[in-house]
Amino acid sequence: MSKLDEKLETIYNDVLKRNPGETEFHQAVLEVLESLGPVVVKNPQYLERKIIERICEPERQIIFRVPWQDDKGNVHINRGFRVEFNSSLGPYKGGLRFHPSVYLGIIKFLGFEQIFKNSLTGMPIGGGKGGSDFDPKGKSDDEVMRFCQSFMTELYRHIGEHTDVPAGDIGVGGREIGYMFGQYKRITNRWEAGVLTGKGLKWGGSLVRPDATGYGATFFINEALKVRKDSFDGKTCLVSGSGNVAIYTIEKIHQLGGKCIACSDSNGVIVDEKGLDVELIKQLKEVERRRIQDYQTYHKHAKYIASGNIWDIPCQVAMPSATQNEINGKDAMTLVKNGCLAVGEGANMPTTPEGVKVFLDAKIAYGPGKAANAGGVATSALEMQQNAQRDSWTFEDTEVKLEHIMQNIHKLCYETSEEYGAPGNYVLGANIAGFVKVADAMVAHGLV
Ligand code: NDP
Ligand code: 2IT
């Protein structure tokens, strides 16, 4: 199914050979390379200088042992990762994921996507990602703290405000960032706010950072709907997941007049035809760390579908906000058949290549993750700006900045898609616009 020209095909085959078994990384690379054919025709120096080969090879990959003890004194060993992928535009920047499925191939796909996403934000940030196969589910606060301390006891030597700035992702939120910040401060004897983002508001965090990915994804789709002389007003929406990104996507959709009728977790789907009660979801997930099934305890009219597939529910806007490859080709066909007009990816790479093809062929408004979910990392960069100035901005000012950033990303992707003869194809627009900026910086920096 590859649409690669001969030179890019050779590069891709080399990536496959050098990185065996890393299927998610292969998928992320192929998706970008498929957009770059016309770019290398226009700029042959990218091939001559082997810019694409260099972009596909992380600058540095760190893998380490993370030993920790549970509350009963049992010893556990997890594996920690930090992939410092590309520092052409700024210090490595990207989240940490704690989930049992984590292995090098997942961290590399996320780090690779992050390079282009961060480029699209227009902020001075390079690309990186990290995490562990640690499963925070069912662990006590003390166990999570001990794990985070052990993780940081190795990670601290690789990061810093001018070097590499981690943040949250799946399984890593304010609690984990707090424990990691505390350990970094203790080991280094430095109160270095800019070393991590997603910090608590009382100790260097930024207003709007918790809300930013979901708000940003909704702003992006709002712009895409505007191009089609449409809006969220009155639209029935689905948001998968019920974590950080899902919660603030639901909240912003409701503020813009849409109605979210379903969300999910890895166990099942909750459907509330009256519109989801986002304050209840915040209480259940952010405060009490419970499962989404418990929504029904408080709203008897809601329906819980154990092991259900959220994409079977008819909607006009779908915002996948859980994990990679959660929408396959069949799901995409179901969504389109049921009248879905727009898909905004809060999650990273939530749609399989078959699904992406369905959305592009149907010409719906499809915002790929590296464009649509860039508001999270962009607001991390705003947090870094506030830390550098020893300042903190109001919610209103920060949200306006986020909205402008998302409008600019949308415009850049749209205009690039027009320039390359495929107006409205945000996959092409995001890949090309994100790539060119990094590639030009790499050319300027010489062979490094
Ligand atoms: P959270 O840990 O807060 O929430 C994750 C949600 O997705 C949970 O509801 C979880 O359900 C569900 N989920 C996770 N893995 C799976 C899986 N394998 N199968 C089914 N459901 C799953 O993470 P975030 O909200 O932060 O992240 C969600 C997505 O957004 C990820 O793809 C992440 O990379 C992306 N993202 C996050 C950003 C951020 O700022 N946090 C920024 C940009 C993108 P359960 O509890 O059952 O596991
Ligand atoms: O995927 C992502 O962009 C994130 N998890 C957020 C990264 C960050 O540094 O804020």
C-alpha cells in the first residue's frame, strides 16, 4: 500500500532493517515519508544531505533499570526510556508515558511524531519522549512516589531546562510530575522550574496546561469546521478515553455548543444521551481515580457498555483521545457511514493507516494528532516561558495564546495542503510544514 517514491522507499526499508519489531515506529515513519515525495523533488538538498535518514535516527536513546518496592516490601523491576530524538529547534521536549504496553517501539513512534508536532507549534522545542512499562493502575500513592523517585534517580542526569524537558502523557499527570520534580530538586540541589512541565500551580505550573490538549484539539476542529462554514453548535460528539485529554475535550466541546454523548476507558463505554456530565467525570477520574463505569451510579439513565466499541455510536464529530490505533479501517467506515463530518485526534496516532485512508477518501475534516493535539506541548512551552520570566499569567491570557497557536497551526497546515495541491488534507499539510522547518534548521546546523 506504500505510495513512496524510489529514494524514500530505500530510506524506509533501511528504517525497517535498523529497527526490527518496532511496528508503531515503522507506522509513524511511513506516514510522514508518504507525504514527503513532492518536498524532496522541490528541495533535492534534503536527500543529498541525508536529512530524512538523520531525522529517522534518534540523537540519543537511553534505556535504564527502575527498581522499586511495593507497600509489602516486594521488589519490582521496570524498564525506563528516554529517547532524545531531535534538538534542531530547541531542547528535547515531550511527555513520559507509564503504561504496561510501553517498549522502545512505542516511545520511538511518540518521539518521532513529537518532532513535527513541536515544529508546528512555532515554539522553540525539539522532540523527545520517554516512559516506562510501569502500570500505575491499582498502585498506592506511596508506590507511585517510590517508582517516580527511582525513575528520576536515573533520568535526572539526562535532562535540564536547556537540554531535555519531560512532561506528562498516559499514566503521568500532576501527581507523578510532582514526585519527579521533588526528586530532581533533591538530587541536583537546584530549584529549576523549567526542567519539567505540567507542574502544580503553586510551584511553577501554568494555568491552562491541564486543559490544553483537549481544548487545543477542539479549537483545531472548530477552525476546520469554520472552513466548511460550519461549527460545533448542536453537533453530537464522541470522545474516547476518560483521562486528561478526553475530559478537557468534552468540556470545550460543550462550551462551543456541541453535545458529547459518550466516552470510554479500556473496560467499556459510557453513553449519556443527555450529554456527559463533565464535572462528575473530573471527580471520578481526577480526584477519586475510579473507572468510568461508576458514572452510572450517579446518572441512572446513562448506559454502560462493557467492552463496547464507541465508534459504533452515530456522531457528527469524533475525537479519539485514548491511545494509538484505536480506530481501525472498519471503525472509520462506520463513522463515515453514520454521518461523521470531522475527526480530531487528541491522542497520538489513534487511527490506523487503513482508517486514515477512509477519512481522506471521504474528504471529511480530519485533523491528525501531530497538528490537532499540539496544544498540550505548546502550552508546556508557554509554561517554560513563564518559568524563564519567573512570572505566571492569568487563565484568560493563557487560553487566548493557546487558541491563537491552534489557529496558526490550522492555517499553516491548510495553506501547506493547498500549496501542495490537496486543499484540506491536513495529513499532508502537517507532515510537510512540520518537516520543512526541522529540515531547514538541520541544514543550517551542518552535519551533526
Ligand atoms: P490519561 O492517562 O490521562 O488517560 C488515558 C485514557 O485513555 C484512559 O481513559 C485510558 O483508559 C485510555 N487508554 C489508555 N490506553 C488504552 C488502551 N491501550 N486501550 C484502551 N484505552 C486506553 O492519558 P492522556 O489523556 O494524557 O493521553 C491520552 C492520549 O492523548 C494519548 O494518546 C497521549 O499520547 C495523547 N496526548 C496527551 C497529551 C497530554 O498533554 N497529556 C498531549 C498530546 C497527546 P484506562 O484507564 O482504562 O487505561
Ligand atoms: O504527546 C504530547 O504532546 C504530550 N504528551 C505532551 C508533551 C509535553 O511536553 O507537554
